[in-house]
Amino acid sequence: MDEIIERLDNLQRLIESQGIYTKEVLNFNEACQYLELSQSHLYKLTSAGSIPHYKPNGKKLYFKRSELES
């Protein structure tokens, strides 16, 4: 039973990660996963203006997947 639950958890994580590759706008955590960067490194890139990002309400960071690819 534990093996089945573990496999289901792995499938769920895989399905969730696949959504990152189809979404156009990514939140901060999704961008970290997509770019395979740590949170601290991505924060450094955004604060230095080295990576395009958006803060529509002045709090949360968002990224366009197409801009991250280029």
C-alpha cells in the first residue's frame, strides 16, 4: 500500500511540473523550478534587473515563460 501511495505522489509531482512547461505566466516558485535555480539566486537576478519579471501589485513576482527562454 505504501508503494502505491508513493507512486501516486510521484505521478502527482510529475503532472504538476508538466504544467510549468505549458503555462505562459509563472509565479516565483514555478520559475525557480523551470530555471532550476534556488530561490535566493532568482531573487538576486531579479533585484539586479538581470532577468525580466513583473510585480503587478508590488508584492508577488511573476515571469513570462517566453522571456525566460530567451
